[in-house]
Amino acid sequence: MDPTEDDNPIVRSLLADYPFREAPIRQLHHYLALRDGNRLLAFGPRATGKTAVVGALVSRLPRLFAATINALSHISAKNVYEAVLRQLRRRLVALCEQEEEEEEEETANMTEFLDRAKALNITGCTSSPVFLDRLQKLLECFADFVFHLQQVKGEKHLEEFQKKLVLVVDNADAFFQEERWAELVYLLGNIEVLTEKVVPVSVVFISIHSVDWIVRHCDAKWDLLEVVFNSYSIAELNQLLSKRAVPRTVGANLKYSPEFYAR
């Protein structure tokens, strides 16, 4: 683990907002900050902060090119494909517009990339080859956009960018458990290769199950880096609820005792 993460403001803010989740926060930040792509499995029992921590990290990493899908919200692969493309196109347009607003000179004109991003077709993804073709075009536009910034502004400016794609799959168990999602699971696990490695890709699966369970149920042939979210202890729950509870009656100093949870 990179020791400089101790001084990282994003890590510090997450540690303040999500007590008792230090290990998974540091692991996730470390893995997503790597230049290379990877596959992560954030797993643990329900109500252990998996979705909240991953979502907060993704939202706080500056200029991150990312999309999030909830497996429980989609009824077909077409639905998933178009949701991913819609989010990524919206994000690319936002990144271009942000650069255009910050640029005082004409050296980093974003018009070309804005036009390309807005012109990308994101509907009618009736098959995985169609989706991959459109995703690859979108990633090529993103890669060209970053390369252009590198040429006109230099490497130092690009330190703020995570020059990679991050896909978050929440409630991934819904995909792992049903045979009808087998092709989609394969695609998500191999998406960097299937898009010809235009940019590195990190996929974060959020699940209540471990890697061993996933391998048995969906015959996954790829490696997964585990990030474990353990259950809160009684003492930790006591501190969390005492800190966040807002008493409705007299007794503003109301506290929860460990004995309360041991009943």
C-alpha cells in the first residue's frame, strides 16, 4: 500500500465519513489509483458499507471516467449496455465542458471532442458486439481527448485524471446467480481485452459472496482482487448509532449501550 495515501485528502475524507472501514477504503483507493486495469470484488454481509464506500470513492476521485450499474435495476442485457453508454457519454461531455470552461486560451479547444461525444450512438444495443463496438468508439474518443490535453497542457495537468475506465456493478450477485446473465458476466470480466485495450479498465463488483462462491456459480476464469467488508462489531454499532441518532424526546445525550445489541 502506498504510504502517501495517509496524506491523501480523499482517503482522509472517506475515513472521516465511514468509520471502521479503513482497510477497504485504503485498498479500494490504492487499486483504482493504479494505472493498470483490474477486477475487484468488494464483498461482505449486507449493511457493511460496500455500496456507500465504493460510491463515495468513485464520486470523489477527480475527473474519473466511470459508470455505475445496479444489477437489480435491469431486466435485459440491452438495458445494461445502454445504461453504461449513456453514463459514459454524459461523463465525457462533462469532462470536455469542464476543460473548456477552465481554458483561457484556444490551445485546448474542446469543440472537436464535444461534437464527437455528442454524436455517439448509445441506443439499439441489441447484442454484445454492437455494445462493444460503440463502447470502443467512446473509449477512443476519451483516449484522444486525454492525449490532446497531454499535448497542450503537459503531463502535470493530467495527474488529476485517472486515465482509465471504471465500471461499478452493484448487487452483482443478481448477475452471478442466473444463467441468462452469463454472457454479460463474461463481457464485464473481459471488457478491457474485448475493447482492444484502448484504455485500462477497472471493474468493481459489489457482492455478498466471496470469490470462491462466484467461481463455483458462474465459472469465472479471471482473477478477482478481494476487498473485504467485515460486519460491524457491537461496540462499533454502538458508536455509529450514538453518533448519528437524533433523539426525538428529552434526553439529548442519549447513548446506546453494547448490552442493548446483545439482547
